[in-house]
Amino acid sequence: KHFEYRILTKEKAKGMLEMVSYNFKIVNGIPQKSSVTRVPKISKDQLEDIVQNVVRKTNTSPDEFEELDLSDFPTIDEQLEFLKQQDRVDTMYIM
């Protein structure tokens, strides 16, 4: 059994962020998502507080935590290609 808590953000106008978080696990080889949460407007400070709280409550060490910045990639296709190269995207969900 494999379990992850994932937080995805996108920077919006005036430095605000949009956030989506969800639980991700693989059960018997089948990827499953649950507890999907969307926050349409959150500040960078609020996000940092959330991340630190998740790290603390899950006893995650710094070497287990991964942060990826996709802002250098101007298109979704380029972002997906980068994530594929990093083995960080499940291609079964991408058309």
C-alpha cells in the first residue's frame, strides 16, 4: 500500500494562490484519490502554514518532502512533459 497527501497550487493575480489537495494511494495496483479539497484563494503565508502543519503532523522529514516549481514552463504540455521525465505524473489519467 502506498499513500501520499498531495498539495497543488497555482499562482493567480496579485500573488494569491489557488490550492487543491487530496489523498492519493495505490491499492492492489490501482491509483485512488480521495478527500479532494479546493481553495480558490489563499495567500502564500497561509499556504506555508498549511504545509508546515502537514509536515509536522505526518512526521515528514525534509528529505521526504518534495516541492516542484513549474512556473518556468509556459504551457501545460511542457509542465506535463517535465513531470513525466521526473516520474511524477500518472499517464493513465492524461489524454
